[in-house]
Amino acid sequence: MFLLWFLTLSSLRAASPVPPNVVFIFADDQRADTIAALGNAVIKTPNLDRLIKRGVSFTHAYMQGGNGGATCVPSRAMLLSARSLANIDEKLMKHETWPHAFGEAGYATFTAGKWHNGPPSIPKSFQQAKALFVGGMANPLKAPTSDMLPTGKLTPAKISPKHLCEEATDETLAFLKSQDGSKPFFSYLAFDGPHDPHIVPEGYPVKYDPASIPLPPNFLPQHPFNNGEMVVRDEQLLKWPRTPEAVQEMLSEYYRYISFLDGQVGRILDAVDASPFAANTIVVYSADSGVARGSHGLIGKQNLYEHSMRVPLIFAGPGIAIDQRTTAMCYLYDVMPTLGKLCGVTAPKDSQGGEFSAVLKNPSQPARPFLIFGYKSLQKALNDGRWKLIRYPHINRTQLFDLQADPHELNDLAAAPEQAERVKAMLAKLGEEMKADGDADPLTAKTIVSGEWVAPKKLPKPGDKGF
Ligand SMILES: [Ca+2]
């Protein structure tokens, strides 16, 4: 009898595969076009390239938008709760998070690095947390970090002599090393970069000559009209008109920061490769948003153009196709449900994201048929895979781009008579989808202001209206 019980249990064990581990690395403000293996001829990202060769890279993964200038906050709330922009709690307290669900499913859960959704949601999401950066923007060489105590409280903030991203990587490596295989693990490392200020440790050897960096194909000295957020903090990082030289200088520092982070990714990949769980670990790399950096005359991510909304998204690991690209469209808030499916973790009841694990096996599979985006009540957009419509309710203006012929959104077709029907249909669809998602903002504002914009001679200060 005992033997029978033992044999049955053993065969059950043999039949159910060990759930894979997850190593998730999340960057901050990294454009999707800043990876060498995905087509950037200037930047050096040997470790991301190495990850790309092992897995599936989404070329059309997007963050959905923001309700304020600091889009880091809603982006992370969307990612971790798998809820859409109109339905998030930015403090991550109202809905169970996916990392918590991984913990409930028997995973050891860990985070290090940037956490901008308020300290109370850290213990609600993760069992362990180190080198947490819970403040606002800071020089990453002087950013104060805290660790989470077993009580869920944070230790007093301390300044590490290391770069914040290096310190968070060190802590992630220590966590990986501490794993004895008794449980699967979910590790989430959130870099504070390449968000500005673009600061790397002194003496970091990779450098880019600004003159060698091509301007973005959609570079402009100034955005052609008032998008409602022309002088937000990020837009003040460079003067108007933006000059090619200033943009190239900024991109050289931005690329250098990305190369530095790529080195941290390499340390993680090396550790996973050398570990006993190498074959059973899924590695994911993504970022909370893109950023303009001179595209369309903009610098920040408070706009709905592709450069600001599209994010890198790479999956590699067991059961995932090797060295493939997919054009399947998805939101960042679909990533955790997809990982949940791969790991056999049940979705939290409030999770809204889709799971696209089929794309990871067969990259020609579609994911979402269309996407909607929003930035405050000022900008709303619909992307159906080929056509993209952006609506600016406050100036009663619409843009239409054929992303297939014009991926850099240079040629606005909204006023072309042959596109009138399409504009009408897409506006109607955008309105319907916003309503279905719970976004009650109008597509034409009650008060229409002028779309003309003149760069201010004197910049507003923090706290002023419009900053
Ligand atoms: Ca960000």
C-alpha cells in the first residue's frame, strides 16, 4: 500500500514539470530602437544582443500612456497589476499584484532598484526587496536606497558608493546565489536608467562621439504645434529650437548609459548561465517607456508617438522560440499574464492583461488587433497595426499616419480627402474603445485653445502652472 502511494506520488511528480524561474529586468525610459541586434548601427549592447539571440523579441510592444508627466508611475502600476491606464491604482494597493500571485503560487519573490508606486505596496507585492530607490529623480551615483525588513518596513535611506543600477544588480546577484532550488523564484530588477540625468560611473570606458550619432529620422527643432505638454519638465532638458548638435550630445550620453546598463544585464546573464537553474529560467527584458530625445522636436515621453510609447520586450528561456522577432502587438500590461501562463501561476482576479505565450512559441501568431493610448486628457491614440490616429482634444486636431509606409510618423495624412472616411471611422473606434475601457475623456475638449505655440523666453519653474 505504501509502495503504491509512493509510486503514484513519484509519477505525479515526474509528470508535473518544475515551474520555471523568472529573471525580469526593467529599464527606465529606453527607446525600442536603442539595441544593436534590433537594428541600431551605432550603439553597443552585446548582452542584450546575446539575450535577443536566445529568444523572442517583440518589435511592437507598447506602454499605454500616463496621467501626468511622471509616466514611470502608471507604467509600473500597469505592468505589475496588469491593468489598463484607465483602471490602475498608481499606489498598487487596490488590486492584487502579479508578483504577489507568484508568491502565493509558491515562488520566492524578490525586487531591487526603482520603486515609484509608494513603499506600502512593496511588501504587498514582494517577499524580499533590496537596494530600493523610492524617491524621485536623482543622480544615480548619489541616490539613497533602502532595504525592506521582514516586517515590511524600509531601513533608513543610505547613499551607496556605487551607481544605483550597479547596486541593484549586486543585490539581484546575491538573491540569485541564495537560491537552493527548493522553490522556483521570481526576481524583478528595475533600473533607474537610462532615465536622465545620464550619469555613469567615472571612467566607464564606452563612449560615443556625438558627431557619429545619426539624428533621429524624425528630428525637428520644435514640435509643430501645441500638444498640450510643451514645457513639461522633460521638455526643458534642451532649449528651443533643439539643435542637431545638442540632440547628438544628449544621445551620446543616453547611449553610453544604455551600454553601461547592458553591462549589468551581462552580469545577470552570466550568473544565470553559471547557475544550476540555467535551463529552467525565463529572462525578460523591457522598459517602462520610450522617450523622444529630439524626435518630433520633443525630448520626453509626454506624447504618443512611436518613439515614446514603443518599448523593448525580449523573452528567452524554456519553451520560447530562439532568435526570433515578432511584430505581434501588445501592451506592457500583457507581460505578467504571459509570464503567469508560462509559469502556471493563476491570474489575480483583477488582472486585465492578455496572455500571449502562443507568440513566444510561434512568433508569427498575432496578439492584440489594435491598441489605444492616452496622455492625460490632452492626447489619445488608436493604432490598428498599420494606421495610427492621434487626437488632441484641446486643440481639436487629429493626426493620421500610415505606419507601414511611414514608421517615423513624418507624413500626417489626416487632412487628405481620401483618408476622410478612415479618420472618421478611427475616431469613432477610438471613442468606443476608450468608453469600453472606462476612459471618459472627450475627444473634443469643451474649451478649444490655439494649436500655435511659441517657445517661452523664460522657462516656468517647478510649481508654476504648466511645469
Ligand atoms: Ca520612465
